[in-house]
Amino acid sequence: MFRQFRSEVSSALADALASLDLPTDDLGIERPPDDMDATLASSVAFRLAGVVGDAPPNVASDVADAVEVEGYDYLVAVDTAGPYVNFHAGERYLADTLTAAAADEAYGSLPDRDTSVVVEHTSANPTGPVHVGRARNPIVGDAVANLLSYAGYDVDRHYYVNDAGRQMAVFTWAYERFDESDLEADPARDRIEYDLVRYYRKGNEFLESADSDEVEAAEAEISSILQGLEAGDEATYERVGEVVDAVLGGMKECLARLPAEFDEFVKETRFMRDGSTDDVAERLKETPQAVYEEDAWQLELDDWGIDKNLVFLRSDDTSLYTTRDLAHHEWKFANYDRAVTVLGEDHKLQADQLDAALELLGNDTDSLGHVIYSYVNLPDGKMSTRRGTGVMLDDLLDEAIARAREAVESRMDDRIRDDDLDEADIERIAHQVGIGAVRYDIVSKQPAKAITFEWEEALDFEAQSAPYVQYVHARCCGILDEATTADVTVPEPGATVDVDPSVLETAEARDLLREVARFPAVIEAAAEDLEPHTVATFTREFAEAYNAFYRECPVLTAESDALRDARLAVVAAARYTMANALDVLGVEAPESM
């Protein structure tokens, strides 16, 4: 409804401006300030004041007078507030919102766009456990994929596996070179990647501190592994694959806890074995930007404002990560309509170089999007896995669950709902709230801003955190369950909602319905900008509107059956709205807390 209303406002405002011989290229339609009683507003008068030669409030008044509201389904009135032109929706707007949302479990999902999108995220090198600093990638990446799916895209989720670089050659050499007795510590966890990362660390330690002759011999073995991969040697692929697949298996278990799951793990070596990397290198050599300097083939990318050259082929004809990633992206372009990659801020230069090189190769990069994020820190500082000094994502999730369990248990005596939670219920809620708190706290921030994760904020039931918004869903479920127990009819999924919305006279009920109406448009805008954090902002605003409704609008004890039924429908609509908004963010919606 909000999307249709916005379309009506755009049409009416454009017609009004055209009738006044004013430009219609920028309508300035936006949500009005909180103290303004309107569904949408336009700031167009600010822009047109200079054109007209009059003060913005006077321009706004003239524009409002020129707007015709006849013939629209939802637009019923236009007025002004200072320099703003305000647009008001009628009763049908709220009635249709209630009918659409109260019995639609998929409310907020947009129609199928018949457009395929591949979202590549996480793609951490398989050298050991996932650490907290990189946790933003699977959390943001999964939310981006969810968001695009809700927005009507056909989404595939990919993890690009670096199984051809020096790190994996070092790992493979170390795994074959050292025995358990050479390792100093036991695994931090009983899972394969925690076991094998000790070999990787031992190998790096050896290369940094061993006798120079031993290091030279080791480097020769590492180089032979890299050469074997480049040459397509099957035995080398198998050696490296044994380590890669084992570590990746453990990483998958960790990521499944979030959960972040993937449709395909695409290996880098795939594009070496099929010849596409060699093809890319040869085509790049033929471009005017290609130069051979410092014993390597490079691209000069000054025309793209990039000072640092892109090295795409070493003197021994071995490719680099970016060369293989170019072949990977051309494969994406051949198989998908759009491609979105979630990258850490340290890959920003690489992303810019990749875009420029793809253009040089003749690709249309308009279909490629990047989400660049800063890293997550704990208050104690930054983290690294290379020397084993990092804080792992598993540790963070364990502590989140433990802290959430304490919070849930401490609130048991204050619960209004009498649903006799047992130990299994408490454990389930602790997982939902604890992991939800981690995901929500991370995804709710703008990706470009650095995060220092604070437990007190993430698990605060009273502040605008995951528990705060999850509690809205639990309250909705509690009311609907209580109504069912009392043999009161509640809206069923897919059924026709037969209530009288005109009885909803309180401002709180109507304000909540306006937020429900807005949800599909929030999905649409967030998907267009690849900004799932704006959905998190919506959940907080929605929670505030729902809590006001909860305080002021008793449901089962309403003054009449008609009012009770209408308010029950509002609760059902609120439940689906919050459940699906949380689902976009990858946060579970508990039915009780």
C-alpha cells in the first residue's frame, strides 16, 4: 500500500509541477518529520524557490493548490507545513494494509523480478577458524542475500574458496612437513579446523625463524606446489584439496551456527583448470594499459584514478588471485543477471582494480555491486588468527548464548505470559536471543563504520537491541495464543480478514498500521541500495510503534467484539511484519521470551 501511495504522490506532484511550468526531475518525496501529521511529504519547494523567486513556504502553498487528488485510491488530501507539501492517505489505505498483512505469512516480499543475482560473501581463506574480526562478512552478506530474495530476486549464495594462493601452498607444505609431536599446543576445540590451523601456524613460524638453508628448501617446496597448481597437475590439486576441504568443513559448521549457508563453494582452481585464467591473462596483455615491469605483467589504471598498478602475471607465468578472480567474475556475468560481492575494507583497492580490469576486458560492470564493510573489534582490541592470538567466532557465539541464558533466567519472575517454560525452552530462547544479539548488533550498523562489540548494548532488553525487537514478536504471539485459547477467532494465514478497520480510532493503532504499510517499501529501498541496516532501523521504529499500541490498546479486553477483532488483526499484521523483518536480518523471531 505504501508503495502504491508513493506512486500516486509522485504522479500527482509531477502533474502539479508540470501545470505550473516547473521542472519535475526531482520531486523530493520523503518521510515527513515525526512532528508532521502526513504519510509523505515533499521538500520540492526548497529546490524551486530559486527558480520561482519566492520563499519556500509560498512555493509549497502554490504547489499544494495545484495538486489534484481526484481519481486516486489512497491519496485524499494535500496541505502544507512551512516549506513542505504534505500528502495524506485515506481510510482505504489503512483498511487495505490490514487486509493484506494480517493473514500473509510472506508479507513484505515483493513480486518476482525474473532477475538472477549471485551474492558472494565470507570467502575467508581456509587457513583456520573464523575469527570475530571477519564476522561482519557472513552476517552482512547473509542479510544482503536475504534482502534481495525478499525483494523478488532469484538469489544464489556463493563462497569463493581461495585454494590456489601462497597461503594454501604454505598450509599444504606445513601439513605434510610436520607431525603432531612438532606442534606446541592442543587444539582449542574438538573440530577439524582448530586442529589443522596449528600446522599452518607452525609453518609460518618455521619460515620466519628457521635456518636460512632450511627456509630456502621449504620455499622451493612451496613454490613447486604453486607451480603444480598452475600447470594443472592433478596430484597437486589433490594434496591441496585435502587440506582445503578439511578446514572448510569445520568453517561450514561454525558459519551454520549463525546461520550463514551457501548454495555453492566455488573454488579458485576451477578457473585455472578450465583455461579461463590463462585466457584472461592473454587478453589483458593485449590491452594498451598492459606493461611488463619489475619482472611481472601489470596494468596501468591511471585512467580510472587508481595509482597502484594491478599485477596480473608473474615472471614465471603464474597467475595471481585477482587474475583468477577476473575469470571468476566473467563466469558470474555469463550465468547471472547481477553480481554482488561483500568485501572487507582492506579489499577496497582490489575491488576498484577488479572493476577497471573487467571494463578493459569488455564487460558491463553496471551489473556488479560491492558492499564494503569495516571490521568488528572487541573492546580489548583487534584480532588475528595467524599467530593464534585471535578471538574466534565460536567463542563469541558461546558467550552470547551463555549471557542470554542468564538474562532470560533473571527475567523469569517478571514474565506476564504464563506458558511454563522448561529447560529446553530456556535453552532455545537463549540461542535465539544470544545469536540474534550478535547478528543484530553487527548488521544494524552502517557497513562502512567500524564496530566495537559491547555485550551490555547487544543484550539490553530495554534498549534498541535484538531482544528489544524480538520481544515485539513474542508479545504478538502471546496475544494470538491467548485469543486462540479463549476460542476467539484469529486471522489464519491465507484467509480473508473479515474485520471492520474503521473502529480503530486510537492514534496508536493507526500509527502502527502505517508502519506495517511501510514495510514492503523499506525492503524495496534497502535492496536497491544494498543496505540491510536500514531494515534494522525499521525494526526499532516498528517496535516503538507496537509498544505504544500495546500500552494504549487492550486487545482481548477491548470494549466490543468488533474492536477486539480489529485489534487482533493488527497484532497478526504486526507479527508477520516483525517476523519477516527479522528474517531479512537473519535474526530468529522467538514465540516466547
